[in-house]
Amino acid sequence: MTDGRFITFEGGEGAGKSTQVRLLAESLRGRKGEVVLTREPGGADGAEAIRTLLVSGAVDRWDARTEALLHSAARRDHLVKTVWPALERGAWVICDRFADSTLAYQGYGHGLDRALIGQLAEVTMGRFRPDLTLILDLPVEEGLKRAGGRGGAEDRYERMGLDFHQRLRQGFLAIASAEPRRCAVIDATRSPEAVHQDILAAVTTRLDSSA
């Protein structure tokens, strides 16, 4: 049995995370045994119910603290029901968003006290952290243009102002700068194939030479 690994994807709206999560999973399957795809908010029944509250409805539906609490509750359910059991089985778990999004969106984006977010993280997951975080970076205007073409009801965060999304991008870059051993910033302005190759290189270099 292989040792489990936890890989997270982060980035602003329209960065292409869902596509890259799928491509990485396809590359790892057959080489790493079980590969589990999941997402936040969501990834477990209770967490998916909370997701609906967070990603739809009016932009001002919640204040920043309420959002952080809801995300933390969803994360705890996700970890207990999905992530930790999969890692214990030796699976490689690939997650579309995780705790860095709470720090970026509610902390940098909405201005919530980052120390409070750190306290919530401690309560929710203790010392647990991803083995590798891939931050897909591109200019805000390009990301929002891409995201605007997707449609669908889960667009609450996309409808937040340009200044919010600029702060969000700077937040993700600050997180990567503060934790360079865990985080890799990937230029997401290029083709999906080129981005995927950079992601494979990061996984190979940082986690496993056979990936």
C-alpha cells in the first residue's frame, strides 16, 4: 500500500482548478493506487449542504465571520468523513480548495482578523496540513472573464467586486510566499496542457519521483 498524500488546489475565480484537479487525478490513477477527488466547501453530505448556503444567494447574505464559521464547520465534516479515512487507507486525495481559501477569501478578501481564522483552523484540523498546495495564479480580470462564461447558480463569490478579487489574489500569493515548502505557484494564463505539465513537475519534485 502506498502512503497517502493530500494535495490541494487553490486560486481565484476562473483559474481552472477543476480542470487541473481532473487532469492530475487521471495522471496519478494506476500509479498511486486509489485517488480520491473532493472539494471544499463540500466533499461530504453535511459539508455539501453547507456549500449551498455559501456559494449561492445574495453577495451580502453573510458577513465575513459567519462565512468563516460555515466554512470551518463544512471542513470539519469533510475531514472526518472523507479526507482522513481516505488518507488512512493510503489513498492520494486531491482537493479543489481547502483552508487556504478561508484565509484568502475571508481574511484577505473580506478583512476578517487573520488570527481568528488561525484559531478556527486549530479547532477544525489541529496541525493537519496539505502535503502540497498548488496555487493557480492569473490576472483577476482574466479569471473573472473565464468564470463569467461558466454560468450556473454557484456564483456568489464571483459577483463580489473587483477590489475584493484583487485582494484575494494578493492573499494567495502571500500565503505561497509565507510557506514556500508547501506551496507552488503555477502560471495559469497558459493552455491547460502547459499548466498540467507544471503541476506534474511540482508533484514529482516535491512528493514522489515516480508521480
